[in-house]
Amino acid sequence: MKKNKVYMGVDQYGDTYHGLKHPRKDLMGRLGSTHADIMYCDLKGGGSRRKGYVIAHRWIDVYEVRPAYK
């Protein structure tokens, strides 16, 4: 049985957004926006990775929620 992934977001003000099944779509709906930019962070060895989204003038880091114990 495949479990659906769940995500959470934290913006620059410390506000949290829980229970995100489709992070970009869910965040845009909650913040009343129709546009989202992808936010990246630089890696020490070069390159970059996706970190979150910029939606409605908020920088939102997105994290996958996993259980601490199985």
C-alpha cells in the first residue's frame, strides 16, 4: 500500500502551513495567489537544489513530513 506524501511549509515570518498534499497548489490556494516562483539554494560543492516557493511576497521553505518512528 502506497502512502501519500505530506508536506509542510514555513515562511520567513515563522508562519507554518501544514497538511500540504500538493505544496505549490495548496499554498497558492491558501494565500490567494495565482503565481508561484521556485526558490533555490546553493550547495557548497556547486550546483543548487529546490528549496521552496515564493508566493504572495512570502518565501516558503517546503519540507516533507515523515514519522519519527516506524
